[in-house]
Amino acid sequence: MRDAVSSAPAGATHEFALGANEDGLRLDRVLASRSEAEGLGLSRTRLQQLIRDGLVDVDGSAVRDPGAKTKAG
């Protein structure tokens, strides 16, 4: 995931590998959970906007649907 994070320098990027327990869940919910766990301070609403703006990549391709289902791995 690449984004401008309020608690990190502008243009900071974050990369996550999803576990089996996150397979098939909404992308925005998984990222919100990871953001909280990592202390990034990104709300689900902010993450939804970043996704819609094309600033979140999954396997190298921009995703624009916050409700896209995740795939573990």
C-alpha cells in the first residue's frame, strides 16, 4: 500500500502480506485493522479515499474498490 500518512512522512509506503485469516475480507477493513495494529493512525474512511484515489496497490495493480475482497498470500 502506498499513501501519505499523517503520522509518517508524505509519500511513505507500507507493505503488508495477508494471512489466511484475512482471506476474502473487504480490503478497507483489513487495511484499517493493519493500520491500527501498526500504529499508522489511518481511519477506515481515510483508507477508503486512498483506495478510490488509486493509491493502494494489490500485487502491483491499483485497486479502486474499497470493498474488493482480499486474497491471502
